[in-house]
Amino acid sequence: MCGIVGLHLRDPELHPLLGRLLETMLGQVVERGPDSAGVAVYGDRRRVPAGHAAVSLLLPAAPTTPNTPTSPADLAAALRDVPEPLVTTAGDTTVVAAPVGVEALVGAVRAALPEATVVGSGTDLTVYKGTGHPRGLAATYDLAGAQGWQGLAHTRMATESAVTPQGCHPFSVGPDQCLVHNGSFANHATIRRELQAAGHVFDSENDSEVGARFVADRLAKGDDLDKALRLLCERFDGFYTLLVTSADGFAVVRDAIACKPAVIAETDRWVAMASEFRALAELPGIERARIYEPEPERVYAWQRGATA
């Protein structure tokens, strides 16, 4: 049992409230996953300035080499080939932003910090992951202060792998892409081997990462979110509700039995999804929203900039 919340804002007037609204939603699904929490924020230009890329990292808890940077200043100094790096920390997560391309920044970070785990990258996205109580982690991430046009959050009750920051959701394995998952994939080991044979490298034993890498692989091959998730439904066995986000939008899908809870609400100002209705109850205009439960194996997708 895990908790998922997501918010896609259609009305730019709500962008300054993204983090506050998302934090309220997250607080209503804490009981579904007290082990850890992760969040993803799209469009906060204080975290990813315009013209910059950002990489979210988990640094090793116990570095094996004495030269491994352990402070923001040391990390900035280690990124010798990156112009004007901006380094911030929030709990277990370190974020590096710089006025370079995403691939260049990820490559430079991996070269300078080979022991670190990249848990998010993009020009619009900041990811934070960590273990502990979700409400405390929301404060650590300054979620209430986040601004932007889209965000998601996840509380985890671990079933498939250890409770570690690497095992937390969201899984962000492609530029500006995220996936959160409630449920389990029965055949994840088989699909993991197929993806590894195709060159994909995994950062955790979490079955949800297999789903994220499958979706990222399909998007890299030119599929849109709708097609990628329909193919996932064909290939993956198990019980699941998924929320997937990208620089283009927001999508939800459930398995054929749809036993994992999910509710969607829509107004002309926003689209929201959560594991429980109470997570939606404080959203502005909820009394006028269209509220419904997503149907099995139907992909629900919304594009950035589209109106109701």
C-alpha cells in the first residue's frame, strides 16, 4: 500500500500555490506509506532557473574514497567543467543546476561523482527523495514554497525492496520524466533482464523502477505517454495504479482488475489525481469538479497548455 498524489495546473494564476496545494494533498495519504516520501516539481524557476538544466542526486552515505565531496561547496568545486553550478541540499537529496544542456550536466556530475545516484534530470524538473515521515520530509524539501505548473508526490510502504532513498518514488530515469506506483509488478524480473540486455542500467531493486525504465525507453523511441502506457499494460502483469509525468503533461493508468485505489478530479483550472478522495478535498473549486474513478487499462492523459 502506497499513496499517490498529483496536480496539473491549467490556470497560471495557481502556479504560485503549487507546492502548498501539493503538500496538503500529500498530508492526506501519509497513512498509506509512512516509510518514505518523494516529490517532483515542474516549472519552479527558483530551483531550475530559465536556461539551466538540473540534476537531482543521492550522495553515498559512506563514501569509499577520501576525495568524495560531502558539502555543496566541495561539490561545486568538483564540477570543474560546469559553468556556475548552483548546488543545494534538502535532506538526502542534492540538486545541481547549471546553464548547460541536460546530457552535458548529467555526464559532468557522473564523472565528478561516480558514487552518486542520479534520481532526476531535466530543464523543468526537480526531484527530492528520502526516508522518514512524509510530513517531515515535505518540510525538508520546502514543498510548501514550491511554484510551478505540475507536481506529484508519493508515500511508500515498501513491499518489493528495502527502505532506502534509492528505493523511494518517484523514479525519474529520463529527462523531465517521473513515475510513481501503487502496487506491484509480478513479472518485473523478466522485463528488467530484457531492459538490461538492451543497455539499461538500474539503480535499485524496486519493481517500480522497471516500469519507469520501460516507459522512458518507449518515450525515447518516439512513443507518446498514451502509447507507452498502453504498451506497459500489455507487457506487465500485476496490480498497479501509475501516475506518469513529463514535460508535456500528466497521465494515469490502472491494471485490468483496478484493485488499487485511484480518483481523478477535473476543473477548468486544474486536474488532480490521488489514491483517496480526501487528498483532493481542499483543492480550490473541488465542489464544482468532475470527479471519477479511472477505468481499468484506460490511459487518461492531459497535455500541458490544453484547456478543459
